Amino acid sequence: MATGSITSLGIGSGLDLQDIIDQLKGVDESRITAKQKKQTKLQTQVDAYNTVNAKLFSIKSDALNLSLASNFLGNRVSISNEDILSATVGDGYDASSYSLEVSQKAQRNSWASTAAAGKTDALFNEPGSGISDTDTTAVTILGAGVALTDEVTLSADTLVGAGSTIASGSTLSAGTVLTTDIINNSGTTIVAGTTLSVDTVIQGDTLLQEDMTLRSGSILEADSMSPPLSIYYGADGDQKQIDINLDPGMSFEKIIDAINNSADNTDGDGNQMLTASIASNDNGEYYVRLSPTSGGNTEDSQISVSGFDWVAADTTVGITQGDRTMYLTVAPGTTYQGMAKLINDAEDNPGITAAIINNGDTDNPYQLTLIADKAGEKARITLSNFDELTEVNGAGGQSLNAEFTVDGISYSRQSNSRIDDVIDGVTFELKSVGETTLDIEVSHDTVREDLLSMIKGFNDLVSYITGTGADSSNTESETEEDADNPFESSSSARRIVAQLKSLLTKNIDLDSAYTSLIDLGLDIAKDGTISIDEDTLDEAITNDPDALRTLFLGDEDKKITGIADVINDALSEMVSSTGIASTEIDEAEAKIDRLDQDIDNETARLTKKYEIMSAEFRRLDTYINQLNSEAALLTSLFDSFSTSGDD
């Protein structure tokens, strides 16, 4: 510790007074340096004993684990055919064996469409109206039950109602539509492109009533009769009917306007329910499209209409899984690819993935598939208004659940994995169909690992104290003095090692095959380290696990403490504040504190001493300087006197 220096001494006297002071100060400060070195050595001891305590805590942790009964309740599972299932088991279960037979793994429900040539082929067909001009008037319609007798000729696009009778010799031109229950008498001719001759003409504004009889030579023009167009909107069982009168000569624009502005086409709040618009198919044929004004995708936005080939409604598809249903409003002409996107992008998709697959067929390779994201019956898919798909996995009521038996008892589960409610403590996963056995075995792997770890910890401590360990205080960079083993002359360190050896070789008064760790293969080497014969240990674990347990845990009925508690309790005392290492640490730190005080006091004393000495040396320097000045003056006077005498 520096006590200051004076750099101007000796200038006046010419003497090296500063060097004299520095030499005297160096002698005095050597006592401080000695105390500082002693402090360093003591701090090394403190650090070393702190490391000893840490290693003792590590050994104690292993001993504590060995004293826990739960560590002797470990289990492992063994499966005869791991291709059938995999399993894990918790701890604390008795050894047992089970026979399992997996007859079916849980499957994901799947559906597939008919095959198509391309991904962009229409899955929901557009109508083929045959109408290529939106200004064309609506088709001719005859009511149900009309009797067509005596060679009546029907023009193109005529709709003949249900139950009508067509007499012999009648001619039905191209585009005539025959509905159900038509009686087609012999001699009727259907001729493409026939032009009606002029006999009896029923004008365009004539309404043909039901059950009317048309006599020989009657001619029906293209707008002779027009019953209402009936549209139904809403959920099944709660539909609202919208009737649109189709007047003779109405074009598509007029029909659309009539639908959109119909008083029937509003809900209870006055909002328009459906919207009619003109659409066309890939062949350029026009039709009237009906779609929900709200955008659809709800159960109550369903639209139905029939009987006319020039009108088509959006289809509301329902896809249900469990208690969740997803509704999709699908426009006519929607493709396979487009339908897959609608399903996958739906926010309320309950857990279904749509895909377009290539089945490898040369002509029609593409199919739309729906596959449940999860397996089991709870994930089964049901469809409504989606007749384009048929069920594949799960068809015909086939179960989608996993089906298996355990010791002959049948079980059914939704999933193949995380089945944890069949065998107590066991969680298993089904991998394939077949038979296997599952054995629960008692495992002492944890006990083995803790015992080996405790022995390794003891050897690490011995090596550290003797200075042979990798983490000992000796390093190549240290000086010979610093490299001294802090435990070399420490009886306390030797006492710690001796106590541990005594603990590890202690004999427990048990009426058992094993009464000490030596019975498990423990051996002490000449260098003080210990080892254990792992074959002997494994034999003890396999042949007599109960005796092993008693050695470590003791016999509570006989009030005998096991070796693990004996070691743990002793180590608790050794690492306590009154333990050997802690006592050495406290004593060394107390000495360091006293040395700190001694160094401070000595430094203060020397600082004061050399402040006084410096002041005295300055006065001496000044005095000598004065004497030198006077001597120089006298010499000058003598010299001058001598010169005067010579003259």
C-alpha cells in the first residue's frame, strides 16, 4: 500500500534525500505486504472450503433422493411387439402383465366425389336452357292434367304439366318438356324443328286452364300459358314461398325485375331475401340465377326452385361434424377446385380438410375429397344438399373408433393416441392391428443413478481436497507459493474425508441380505477414492429389490434408520453453519477482517511517519542549502582577499 512520495527533496542540498526516504519506506511497507499475502492465502482457503461445501451439498442431494420411498416405486413398460403399440407408465405401480389385441385403429371419416377430367370442371352444374338471347320470351307452360287430343302439335320449349295426356298423332317439336305422369299415346311424333301450321291458333294472351281439352289442329304458340314461378327461401320447415307470375312474352330482364321487386321477397324487417340475376353457362346459354341477398352461408338462406330449365338457385351445402355445422352457399358452375377452397377457407370449418386428389385414372383423374382432421366417431362428417359426394371411410355405418381388447375386454376409443384410461398408470398409442403383451416392471434405474452419482461426488471431493482433481486450486500459471494446496496442512479437510468414508461404509443392523454399501460392491482404493462393482449392484437390484430398499430406507417397524438417511442427516450437519467447512470459512474470514484493520492502521501510521520525516528532510535540505550558500559566500570573500593581497 503506497504511503506517498516527495519528489523535490535534495535539490537544495544536493543530497539524494528522496531515495533515502523511499528505502526506509520500503522496509516499513514490507510488513503490510506480508499481511496482504496472508490475506490472499486466507481468501484461497475460504474459496476452497466454499467449494467443499458445494460438493458436500451435491452428495447430500443424492443421499436425499436415495432416502425417498417414491424412488423405489419406479416403473417401466415392456411390449412384446412394438409394431402394435407404444406405451409409457408412471411410478408407484405393482408389476403386472396384460394381453392386448387391436382389431381396428381409429380412422378419419372421408368422402369423395365422382371423378372429373379437370380440377376446374364444374362440380355444381349450371342449367342448359338452350336460350342464347336474354331478350327471348319465356317458355310456354301447360298446367297439370291438360288433355292433348287428336294430333295436337306442340312448339319448341313447351312444358307439358304432370298428368297430361298426349293423343295419338300429336307432334312435339324440339325443346318440348314433358313432366311426370305424361300419357304418351301411340302414334305421337316428336320432330325436331317442326313449324306449326295454321289451323286453330291460341293467341299469346290466352290462359289455358288445367284439365282443358285441346281439339284436333290446335296450335300452341310460345307464350300461350303461364302459371306462377314458385321459389322457396329459408331453412327446411320454415320456408317462405315467393310466387312470381310469368306473363306471356316476358324476357329475362322482366322476370328478374319481377323477382327482385316482389312483395313476397322480403323478410319480417322488410329486407330483400334473394337476388335474381342473369348468368350464362360455358356454352353461352343464359339462365336466371337466384342467390341470397345477404351472401348466404347460413341455414336460413337456402333457396329451392324446380320445373324450369332456365332458372337455377345457389345451393346451400351443410357440412356437420359433431354439434357444429358449416353452411356454404355455392353458386351454379362452382368447380371442384373452387369448392375445396370454399371449405378450407370457411371461418366456421369444424375440422375438415378438402383436397383435390389425382386417382391416377387416364380420363378422369380428379376427385374432391373431404377428410376429418381427427379420427373417431365424434369427428364423423354428415352432408346435406351435397349429393355429389359419397362416404368412403365409415361408409355403411362402419365404426371410425379404435377397437381393441385388453385381457379379453372390449374397448372403443376416439383416438389411437394418449389412451390413458384403460390400464391404471399406463398411457399407450395404437400403431397397427395385431396382438401383443404389455408388462409393467418395477424399475430401480433412479436408485442406481443416484447411488453412482453419490459415489462420483465423493471421489470428486477427495480429488479436490488432495489437489488431484480437475477443479483443484493448482494451475500451471500459479507461482510456487500460490500453488500450495490450501488443504495440505488442514486437519479439517482430512476429517471431512474420514467422516464421509465412515458414512459410506457404515453397517446397518438389519436382518437382511444387504447391511452396508459394501454388500452392493463398494470398494475403497489406496488413493482414498471409492468404487462400486456395477455387476454386483445390478445383481442385487434384480435378485432382491426388497432387501435393497430396506438397506436404503430402513425398517420403520423396528425403528431402524436406513443408510440413505444416515448419510443425509450427517451431511446436513456437515454443511450447516456449525459444520467443519463453515467453521473454517468463518475463522478465515475473521482473520481477513483483522488483517484488514491491521493493514489500515499500519498504513495510517506509516503515512503519518513519512509526512513528519519528509517535513524534517525538507528543513534539513533548506538548512544545508543555506550553509552551502554561506560557504560559497565565504569562499568568494576569501578569494577576493587573496587576490587583493597579491596585488
